[in-house]
Amino acid sequence: MLLSFLILSIFSLSILSIITGTIKIEPKKFYNYLLKRTTGNPIYDKIIEKCRMPRTLGAIFAGMGLAVAGLLMQSLFRNPLADPYLIGVSSGASLGVAIYVFTSLLFKFGIPQSIWGFIISAYLGSLLSMFVVLSLARKVKQITTLLIVGLMLGYISSGLITIVIAFSDFVGVNNEVLASFIMWGYGSLSPLTMKESIIMSIFVVICCSITYLLSKYLDSYLLGEMYAKSVGVDIKKLRIFIILISCMITATVVAFAGPIGFIGLVCPIVARLLCGTSKHIYVIPSAMLIGAVFLIIADILVRPGVVIPTTSTELPLMCPLSIIGAPIAIIIYIKRKRMGI
């Protein structure tokens, strides 16, 4: 019942996402497009094909992926406040992309300028951040301290990104490149092409499928390492799988859409509460669909003319996500024992 409702919500919101924006498309014209592959207006056709459909598809799969990445982090640390964004994985991926972009532009060396370069550099940055967090996790047992460390890593990454941007400005990198990179740094689905959305969706589907196959092992791990070992789970291998899959999902989304917070924190918790269980076989698909719903709504809200009717400027994705997500995170932290999470 829950999954059916969420699937219907995604379908309805996807239609709303495609017809909503600075130029509104009438539902009748979109219906014609679905039947005849044209609205009757070539400008509307281009808007749907080049802008609205890629970002809607991107929102669905980015939301799904980030929700699963957050669920994996929460399972790894056995804490509902763990999240790739909060523990610095997203920031590390962003730093990797920043270094790649500007070294390629400034010095013309390294991986050729392509989306694969973005993905590889994001992977390297996220894995490095995760390595630092896990190294400290062995010495620090309190998750609160670990989250603070993650936040500090985020600040360090942000500082280094600012230095890279300032240096690129000093040597005369194109202002348009800088502006688009800064917008990307706040999280944005608007630059996505259909090709990029499809590549991202393939990566996300593969990683989420692997996570679903690990459901029983993740359930055992949640019950404690001793119990997991007693039922034959290889703890070291499982941890490596969790880290790699979470970092791959996070880095892929960051490479295409920039760092997007709170999806990985809030959606797995909402999924557990709605499912009434922590069993991953139920929580994973629910969290994926909730993540897609959450990000489609956020993407609609940031568009010009939706929240502020007179503006022509698109808001960063972090604007609605932080406004909605931060209060939920505070409530969760205060009442997590009562909520049974």
C-alpha cells in the first residue's frame, strides 16, 4: 500500500515537474506530447526534451540514490544521524571535482574534460573523506564526536574549494565557468542533459540493486557484530561493501548535480517510521521512493517563479532541503529514543 502510494506520488509529481517552471506548459499540451511526441509548439517540445525531462529523471534517481547512501551510512554507524553529507563524504567529492575542473582548465593536464573525469574525481574525493572518518571512528566511539569531525572536514573542503576558485579567478578562468561551478556547489539539477541523467540513473540502479541484495547481511549487522559473525557474516567485507556503495552513489550524484544534503538523513528515517520496521528488505525500496518524492518537490520549489513569482533566478537545491530537513533532523535528535530509532 505504501509503495503504491509513493509510486503514484512520483508519477504525479513528475508530470507537475515537467509542466511547471518559468514557462508553464498546459496539461493538455503535455498529454498531446505523450501521444504524438509533440505539443504542437516546437519551443515547448524543446523545453520538455532538453530541460524538464532530464532534470525530472535526475531528481528521481538522485533522490533514490542519496536515500540509499544515507541508509547505508546509518546502518554502518548504527545511528540515525549518520549521512554522507554530514560526515563529509559529499564535501570530499565536491573538492575532488573542484580540483579536477580547475586543474584541467588552468594547466591542461590530467583526465580529459568529460563527465567521466567528474565521476572519477568525485569518487576519489569521497573515498578519501570516508577513509579519514573511518580512521577516526576507530579511536572515537561517540557518534556525536564523529559527526562533528565530519562537519569539520566539510568546512576544510569548502575552504580549499574557495582557494581553488580564487586562484582560478586570479589567472583568468572564464566567469561563466566560475558562475556555473558556484551554482553547482549549492546543488542544482538544471544543467543536466538527458545523457547525463541516464548515466546517473544506471549507476544508481546498479548500486541500489546491490544494496537490496545485501538486505539480510545489513539486518544482521544492525543487531551487533557478534550476532552478525555468529550467522556467518564477514564483517570486514560487509563494511567495505557499505563504504564503497555509499561513496559511489554519493560521488555519482555530486558529479552530476553537486552536493545535496538532508535527503540521505531524513528519508531513511521516514521510511523506517512508515514501514514500522528496520528490516532493510522493506526500508530500502521505501527510502528510495521517499527520496525521489522529496527531491522532485525540492526541484520544483527552486524554479524561477514558483516560490517567488517575480524572480527569474533559480534557487539552490539546498535552500528548500535545508529549511525542511534541518528541523526534522533536530526533532529526530531530540526525540529519537521515543521514536524507536
